[in-house]
Amino acid sequence: MAVLKLTQMTDLHLGPTPDFKCRSLETFKSLQTVLDTISADGRSDYRLLLTGDIASDGQPEAYQLVDQLLSSKGKQMLWLPGNHDRMDLMQQTLKNFPYIPLYETEHWAILMLNSSIADQPGGAMSNSEMQQLEKHLSNFPHKNILVAMHHSPVEVGSDWVDQHRIANHRQLHQLLASHGKVRAVINGHIHQSHEADWDGIPVYATPSTCFQFKPNSVDFALDDLPPAYRWIDLYSDGKIDTGVKYLHAFSANK
Ligand SMILES: [Fe+2]
């Protein structure tokens, strides 16, 4: 059976220079180590999905760093913005990777949604984004659908993070469920691994390529888990295999 293999990296939090630190971690170095691990795991040829917060504060140089790094490695990549990103600067600066909201294969359509609102940490789907989503879903009634977004459409058990849940999640769920072949949602933002059943739609959240948040925290708290990525295998019959790979040998001080 044909398998579409993807790799999700999320919440890179890069800065203007390679030695930039975010929460005392060199985020460009940890991204490079994640990419090296993906190669060592035999997944270097598979398309990358970057699900937001590529920059730590919308710096154009952060997007240039990603553009140069991934194009020099010959990567294929789809991306969407997070709350720390600037969509306009991403579109200007990611010269080798234009924004592709819909990626289509023989059996699957992958939708890269923008759940970010300017100057707000929380997520919501704008009217125009909902309209475009509705159009895409109606254009592909027979394809399996994978939906990617930055924010979580479900609660994850941390009060401070759950305030960022997609505000119009009920409306979004109604639209996605009406299609009948939305096989999963993948997201970032919560810097931890989390799986949920969103009233019939599986939701997979993925840890960051740099620092992680402590699960089940009332207030902001960091975890001591290392960088990670998610592997995703999409089968032609709609089945999904996925899992998270942590870089347990990673040392921030190497
Ligand atoms: Fe975020």
C-alpha cells in the first residue's frame, strides 16, 4: 500500500543569529540536531511540516536561517505561522518555500491552516480562513484529509495553555467533521506530546525542536525533556501511523 511519509517539526523559536538563545537554549543548534536525527532515522527524504513559531519574535533573519538551512539540504517543506511569527515576513523571506495552504497527493490532501491572530498568544480561525477551509474540503470529498495548525483545538490539561485553545473550536470541529474523511489534526504551540480524541477526530500535538513545557501545569513551567520531532506515515486507505521521537542524547551544552 502506498505510504506518504512526513516529518513534523514545530516551535523552532529561532532568533536573528545562529547563536541566539531562547530560554537559555541555542535553538538553531537544537534544530540542526533534530535534522541530523531525522536523517539518522532514515527520514531525510521525506517532506517536512513546520507548524509555526519558526521565529521566537517574528525576526526576518530567523526565516532566512531556515530558508538557507533547509534549501542547502535539499528539503521539501510545508509551513504555517504561529503566534510568534509574522506571516508577511515569512512570505517575503522564505524564498525557497512559498506558503502552500493545500498540498495534494493521490490519496491525501494536507491543509496548512493559519490559526494565529496578530499580537495574541491564543488561536482562532478567521472568517476568511474558515471560508477557504470549507472550499478546500468541498473540492476534495473523496480524499483523506490531514489538517495542520499551530494552536490546539482541544484542552490539554494546563490552565495557562488551555487559554490559547482555538477560540471557535466548535465551529471548526463542525466543519471538519462534516467532511467525513478528516483523519487527524496535528498542531504545535503546546511544546509537549499530547494525543486526544476530539469528538471523533484524532488530534496529535508535538513537542518543540527546542524546549518543552511541563504537562498539567496551572502556570507556565518548563519540562526537562529534550528536543523532539513527530514522524507521520499516511496510508492510502486513510490509516495513520505516527509517533514522537525525543533526542534523549541531546545536551544543550555540547
Ligand atoms: Fe506558539
